[in-house]
Amino acid sequence: MPEPPRRPGPSPEYASTLRYLWGLKRLGTRPGPELTALLLRELGDPHRSFSSVHVTGSKGKGSVSALIASVFQAAGRRTGLYTSPHLLSYRERAQVDGRPATPAEVVRGIARVRRAMDALERGSELFREATYFEVTTAWAFDHFARRHADSAAIEVGIGGRLDATNVLQAPVTVITSLELEHTELLGSTLREIAREKSGIFHRDAWAVTGVTEGEGLEEVRRQAAKLGVPLWVLGKEVRVEHRESALEGQTLDVVTPEATHRGLSLPLLGTFQARNAAVAVAALDLFQKVTGRTLPERAYQEGFGAVRWPGRLERLSSAPLFYLDATHTPESAKEVAASLRELHPDREAASSVLLYSSLSDKRVGENLAALRPVAETVAVFPLASERAADPELLRREARAHFPRVFALPSVAEAVRWGRGLVGPRGLLLAAGGVYLAGAVLEVVRGVPHEGPDLTDPISSPRPRSRRRVP
């Protein structure tokens, strides 16, 4: 059988731009949005040219952002969507009307940001080297302005208060959920993490949260009250009143203080996506209320029906039944297991297989324990990343929770092995994080990855010199 034709590689200019980006630091010694604000000022403050919904949270912020952007687009608005990290291509991070930036737009846009950095350096205003995410954020906001976006859904990178995206004065802000994650940066308790994420609140904004209880919600309420930010809470002001789930998706009725939306058809699977959808609906209703810009009910229906968000309980095949999810926290892993039970109550764990790998900063043992109801057999394998979890650690943790554990050398071997082993009454699940999801999609769909570790590492690589752009 002949091999499929090779896809052409990136242009030299685009490849050079990616190499520059991969070489940038991941964290600044003085984190905060101040340097991004300087870059954007030098670029003409492009972020002031569009209205936005600013979305943070431990999980679900990408899904909520994608849903919001899809409804904006269905309403006929020129729409920007900024998310991170990406699965396969850097260009996914900045989309206008559902289309990723082109390689040429990335090359030209990053060159503009580098010229802005040079101008700041000449004026002695650049107090440190810009990080990867700061450069990317400045580029994305400039890209949206140049493509004449009038509305945008902007996902926070990490946290909120100190995030590069926190230059926005968005009329609507969102906290989707709270979990113990990035504790070395955000704090060791849900209250501390809630305080950091509430840092995107500002006076004159409204807010919605999918956090429903506990000290996290208490802190979110406290921070909102301190700034006079009206807050809608899922389960209180925002409710899912009816839900029907099927293998093709789910249908929801969502009620907010502004409207009742019946029969919203959502192709995204899982109970957690129903909650994300309700939060997105609330944010959109608030956007209309605060800005006065009408979004017809038709846009909610069409936007939800058209949304695509790969790697989140995505069914890759039906024979064998093969799912992929980017879960990387124990709480989210439990949601995935529960959602698979709802979708396939007749599937047997004894016939099912889990493919698992992870980056080293994740709670590997707890994640595997949460996924134990899915399968009795697990295959672990290393990821091609400097931050990959040690294969021996993966195997040791897996043996504590699964009766059958296999160690394989790569994601490609794991996918091939898992497809062959899953039984007729079982299913195959690949899980372990966004980087794992991208690696699986690269194998399954034959789409090459554009670069090295694209997961916005916490640790900084060695410093590098920065050449000026003419």
C-alpha cells in the first residue's frame, strides 16, 4: 500500500519565527500584565478595538471560550478566539471567525511585536525580556485588530491577576471552575487560587462562575463584592433545567435572569460540557445586558450546534470505540469516567483499555486512580517533551491502581497496541493532558506537530539573546 503524500513543511520564514518563539522564556522574573501593556501601547493598543469576554478557570475555560466565540460568529460578528495551549499548531491560538492565523500572518505579526520590543528597549522602557506568552498575547490582540474583530473570547493562560491577558477591561468576566493546579504559582488552597483567578474582575464588569460551593466560591464572592462586580453563580442565578444526552451530543435548557434558552443542541460530550455550556450562555446573556449588543436566539442555537473543540471527550473512532480527553487533574478525570459511564453503560472495564501519559508536574497517581473505573488494563508511555513524566514513575503509579499494566515506548505504539487489544464490549480511552491529546491526534490524523514542547512550561529554559528585527 503506497504511503500517503508528505505534507509540505513550513516556509523558512515561518520555521524561523517558530524557532524564535520556542526560545523565549516561559516566565518573567517579575510576572504581571505590565510588560504586555507596554507592548500593546507600542502597537497602538489594539486590544481596545474589540469587546471581549475574559475567561479563566482551572478547567473548562477553553470550551467556554470556544462556545462564546461560536455564538458571536453565528450572530454575524467578526470574532476573535484566543486560547492556549494548542494541540498541533501555534496558529490555533489566534482564530478569527473560526480560522487560525495563516503562517504569513504569524510571521508578519511576530515581527511587529519584535519591532515594538526594540522600540521599548531603545527607550529604556523594557524592564525585562518578554516571555513566550506575552509575545503571543500581544501578537494575537494585534492580529484581531488588524482582522477587524469587533468581539472576542479571550482565555487566560494561567491564573488571572498576573496573566498577560489581564490588560483587558472586558465587560464580562468568567471563572469556570476551581481545582488545585499550578499551586507553585497560584497558591496551595482553593481560596488562594480563587483570589488569583478573581484578579480578572474589575469595576464596571459583570461576572459569572461555574464554581458552585466551598471556600473557592466564598472567595470569588468576596472579591466580586469588593469591586462591586455583580456575580451570577451556576446553580443559583444560572441553571440547567433539562438535559438529554446521546452519543452524538446533548440537548439543554438553560435559564438565566435575562432569558430562557430551550433546546440548545451541543455536539460536545460529557456532563462537564453541560455545565460549561450553561456558563457560556450566562456570559453571553451578560454581554448583551452590559454592552447593549443584541445576540439573537438563533445565534445561540446555531453557534452551539457548530462548535468544535478537539481533544475534549472526543470520539476518534467507533470501531473500536476510541475516545480522547485532555484531562490532567483528578477532579476532571472523575468527570470523564462518569461521562463515559453515562454514554456507554453497557461497556465493561474488563474489556476496556486506558492509554495514559503525563507531564511531570501533574498528579499522576491521583489521576490514574480517578480513571480506574474506565478500564482494567492500562498502557503507559513517555511523551516527547523535556517535561514528560518519568516512564518508571508512570508504571509504578499505574501498578498501584490497575491489575494489568504495560509499558510501551511511544504514543504511536500505544495507540496501535490499544486498538488491537480493546474487546468488543470495551472502549479505548487516551487521557493525560493537552500535550498527550496533541500527540494522539498527530498519530491518528497524520497531522504533523509544528514544534517542541508547546505546553507553556512552568520552568524557564536557559536565557537566550534576542536579535533585533529590521
